[in-house]
Amino acid sequence: MAATGRLTPAIVDAIVSTHGDRGQRAIEAVSEARVKQYRDFTVVVGHDDEYIVEDGGCTCKDAEYNLAPGDPDQRCWHSLAVDVAEGVDAVDYHDMWYSEVREFL
């Protein structure tokens, strides 16, 4: 992905075969521009809420309850989406603090 700067069919297949449904959901989030970078956090907009992703960790329940901490192969789709979006330069940048935006939600 870093070499091409885009999601080729082979890259999509590799992500989905490695991460299954989580990989598919991550790709969908990137294609729908739901990865947002603010001054303080990177946020992935889910279907029910927004999740803060920092240093590969995420505030979602999947990351908290279902995944082994410290295992790089077990990641929630929000965390995967951030990596994919960064890899294809598809992060939606906002020059504001997320805490200010969150007040309006």
C-alpha cells in the first residue's frame, strides 16, 4: 500500500484475508471518508458512535473486550481504518480540537 498509495484489488484482498470482517469494515470506512484527524486525536466515525484511535489503540468495546492487548494481529476495524487511510492519504484533516467538535454532537 505504501508503494502504490492506493488500495489495489490485491491489497484489499490481503487486508480482508488477514482481518476478515474487521478489514472489510475498515476499507468501507476509508472509502466513505470516516477517518478524521483533529489537532488532538484521530477519530473513526462508526455507525453508532465515534471512536478515538491513538497509537494503535481504540476506545471501542471490541478493542476493550474481544482483542488480546499487545497482539498486533488482533486489531479492531477502527484502528485498521486509520492505518489504511494514512497509507492511501485518505485521512480527513480538520484544523480544530476534537473536544470542541464533540461538544456539538
